[in-house]
Amino acid sequence: MQKRTIANFYITSIILGIVGLFLLLSGFTHLLPIGYLLPMRVPGMIMIVPILGALFFLIAFIFGMIAWVSVLINFSRAHAWTWFVLTFFFGGIMLLIYLIGGPEPLAAGQPSQQQLGALPLHPSPVVSSQSPQSISALEILQQRYARGEIDTATFQQMRAQLEGSHR
């Protein structure tokens, strides 16, 4: 999941949680009179406010869990195990830190930093049964083209130069 989507889920969960907490507190402790929220008192309506608060709180919890699990999935794909463990144990605050300045999630099929570290910096040389002296410049050019080191235009230009120098 993209960082922006995770941020939307997380911010929504915080807002819904605050609204839910406000409704719960106002319904149970009567910090705000029910008449302030409803124009007229209806019998049985006093219990609606805390129920709505609990519902908002539950939805906020679900949205927060979606954001948290999405971040954990992103970290596991990137093999960012330190971030993963910290987010697992200190969810909310680490989620906020991740959204502000954490590592970017990997695109599908993109190798992680650990996988990139395992790759050699330079491609391994092509092992040939021929001795180095018997390989012609044209064969080396063809091998470089086959490995993708040079593009078609460069290959054709260099081949023309080599074939022209042999005549």
C-alpha cells in the first residue's frame, strides 16, 4: 500500500477516535449536556450518544489496524526488520514517524536493499572456452551487445568501424 493511502487511513483513524472518545465521554459522564447535542430530549436518546461514540471508536480502531498492518507489510517486503520490529511493538508513534520520514515502500517486483547488496557490483565476466588471444574484437562487441551493455545503435556503429578497419 502506498504511503499516502496509509496516511489517509491513519489520520482518519485519529479523527474518528477523537470524535468517538468525545461522544463516549459526553454520553457517560454528562460533561456536555445532551441538550447541547440534541435540540430536544427524547426518551432513550441518552444511550445513543455513547453507542455512537463506541461505534466511531471501533471504526477508528479498524482504520488504525489497516494502517498498522499495511506498514508492517511494506517493511517486510523491504526487509527493513528494525523498522518492522519497532512498528510492531510501538505501533502508533512509529506509524507517525514512518509517515513523516520513514523508508519508501517498494514497488511490485523491486528488489530490497538486502537483495541489492547480495548482487555483485559488476557483472561477472563471460567465461569462454576460447583463450583471450583468440577472441576477436567483433566477438567481444557481440558479447557486450548480448549482455545489454550497449544499445543497438552503438553496436551497429562500432561493428561498422571494426569491419571497416579489417579491410
